[in-house]
Amino acid sequence: MRVLVVGAGPVGMTAALLLARQGVPVTVLEAAPSRELVGSRSICVQRDVLDVLERAGVGSQVADVGVTWTRGRTYYREHVVGEITFPEVGEAAFPPFVNTPQTIVELLLEQRIAEEPLVDLYYDQEVVDLSQDDDGVSLSTSDTGYRGTHCVAADGPRSAVRDLLGLPFDGMSFAERFLIADIRADLGFAQPERRFYFDPPWNPGRQVLLHPQPGGVWRIDWQVPADFDLANEDLDSRIRAIVGDADYEIVWLSVYRFHQRRVPRMRVGRVLLAGDAAHVMSPFGARGLNSGIADADNLAWKIALDRENLAGPALLASYDDERGAAAAENLRITGETMRFLVPRTPEDRERRLDVLTRAVDDESARPEIDSGKLATPFTYTDSPLTTTGGGLCPDARLMCGKRFRELGTFVVLTHWCDWRPADEWERSVVGEVIPLDQEDDTVLVDALRLNPRQAVVVRPDGHVAAVVTEPQGGIAPLITKALRRATGW
């Protein structure tokens, strides 16, 4: 049987390609009759997500077509009150952030799916019924039935699968509205950068966010009044306040309200919910698309092992433990950001005004400004799969010619100790054993702060499952125990 993926957005297609990489056949069902490549939607892709997309076959393309930016500045009225720069790329394959519109990411993923014989994608297939048993999941559309071992629900914020499972989507919606526009214009910036404006003279009492995109296009988010009417808006004056006398072209316009919601659990039996079907949040901090791709990365290897009867009973359950905790953290962080951006109480408004006013002359006040904390990889420290660690392992070029983050399998790193798989189960689970003491580069040893006679168990998604030290009786039992735990036994 195949795995069923509902939703052909970036999360669903990434999940399908990662499963195919593990040798799993996949059927992707999309309710829409065709793909609409309109507007930028999500644009900011972080480095670790580019690594995931590279394993799916499109990371380099997404990075190459996008705009790399290394600086962000925050303004209060006409004053710079914050600046962030990103570190050098170093051993990483990709820059910290690349702005590539979601529509382009989707197009690249679909082109890759067309080349992948293990993935079939069908449009105009709205799921209307779902059932599951101990052996698999059955889905029905208006004219066809499908059967699979597992189902990935990546069908967006109005998820049909979520409704069929009877899961609530609790949370809240913000009353504030934002005009989001893609504008092609030359803003005269010396280099691409993110700019956030609090209370600029051309949008008084509210804020504006600017992000560069490919092709000379800028994504501009204006906070607008509750009674904003796009049809009667003087858009030229609004845009001229930013671009001046420069020529400009409106590529796309939309008016949004932002939401903070999540499901109470991200796994129901053999159905795993991912991306906007499981959680939605405000876009400030770029945690939407990035967390959805991380969901896909987390679930793909777990489903693959479960299908091969190599996983213990706790492996699928750990998807909710890990990605549910990540969703909760993202909602907490974006909630705090929105509390600063659109304060709802007199106390919050007074605090924001005080922070922004002090930050003009007092640099110590600037860390209190919250215009969106950019996403970072979640650490699975408290996961039932983690012995020690949980963080994302750094990237490095290996002597075999590959990059570490490309491997996509269980890896055991040894440092001046010896280990080999002892039985058929270990040989089936562990894809690579890498003696770091034989590698020319010490990047991984240094980054993981390894001592001689230590070993590291790394999961297929690149997260550290365990760091163990060889005792007098040998290191093999400790590695076996960590591997068993990391696979849900």
C-alpha cells in the first residue's frame, strides 16, 4: 500500500518527496482543480528548511531563485532602533535566510514530483470521508476511493481531514487587518534587507514591514484600520510614501487578518496532521511555512520506519510530542510578538510606547522591541525519543563528498571508539557509521564538543538523539539502547 498525502501545498509535497526518498510510494490528493500561482504568500525560508528541501530535491533551486538578505533594521518613526546581522555561512550549504515566494517553492516542488516515479499527484480530489483501522487509512473523494498505510493531512487551515477527524481548531483571530502587497520598484537600498517601521509618518500609529523578493519585487505589509476598504483606498498615495517618485508596478494585493490556532493533537491513529492543517500563526517571525516543512521532515522518516516494522509503538506517537511542542512554542512566541505589535490593553500600549521611546537614545532598551523573532530549529530535549541532546546537528562536508545534512538516515558518529551494527535490525535502521577521528574536518567534533571515546546517534531529520561515552564494558550497549529509544521502543 501507498501513503496518502492530502494537500499539494509545500508541506504536503515536501512530505511526499521525503517519503519517496525513503522508498515509500505516495499518492497526493489536492482538492483544487489546478494550482493557482498568485501572490507571494509566505516568502522567508530559513537555512535548516533549505536543507530539508535539498533532501527533497529542490533546496538549491529555492535558494538560487530567491533573494539572500543578511541584515534587518527596525525603525521607530524616523529613528533606527534595532539592527540585526547574520553570521557568515561557514560550513553550512545555505545562507541563514532566503526570500523565495511560496508560489515559486510550490512550482519547484511540483516539477520535482513530476520526475519522481514513486509519487502520484491528483487534482480535483476533495476528501469527503475517512476511516481507519489497524492496517491502514481509507479516504473517499466524490468519485474515487483510496487506501494507504498512513495519511498525512496537509490540506491547509480549512482542513477537510481535520474536520472529518472531529478535531477542534481552537485559538483566536486578531481584529487588526493588514494590507499585503507585492510591489515591483527600485527602492534604492544598497543591499537587500528586511525593514520594519513602527509609527512611520506615512502610516501613523501603525506599522509597516518590507521584505525583498526576486525580480525587484518588494513584499509590503501595512497595518490598516478595521474599516479599511481596499476598493476605495488611494493606493498610489500609500505606495508613493514608500517608493517616492520611482516607477512601480502592483503585482498582487490582498487584505488579511491573522490567526493563532492549533489542534489539540497532531496525530490520530495513522493520520498525522502537518502545517496549516495543524497550526496557524501570525507571519511575523516567518514561523508558518518553516514549521510546516519541519513537520514534514519529522513525520516522513517515522512513517517509513513504521511501514517496515522497524519502529516501536512510541515512534508515531512521538510526532505529536515533538511537533506539538514546537507548535506550542511558535504560538507562544508569535503571540508575544502580536501583543507588542497590536497591544490590546492600555498597559500593553503604554509599555510599547515606553520601550520605543527609550530605544531611540538607549540601546539597552532595544532588545525589548519585538517586531518578530525569526524562526530557529526546535530542540527536542524533552522528547521521549531523546536520550541526551535533541538539537539539530550542524552541517559539515564529509570525506565521502556528501554534506552531513544530506544523509537523511540514522547516523552513528564515533570519536576514537569503534562500533558496527550488531544485528539485522541495527543494519536496517542505521544508514551510516562515520568515524570522526578519520575525517579531515573537525567541524562536527568541535560543534558537538566531543571528547575521545564518545559517540553520537543522529536521527534522519538531523536531530541528535544521544551522546554517549564509552564505559569500561564497551560502547555498543549504550548505542543500541539509544537507537531503540530513538525508534520508539
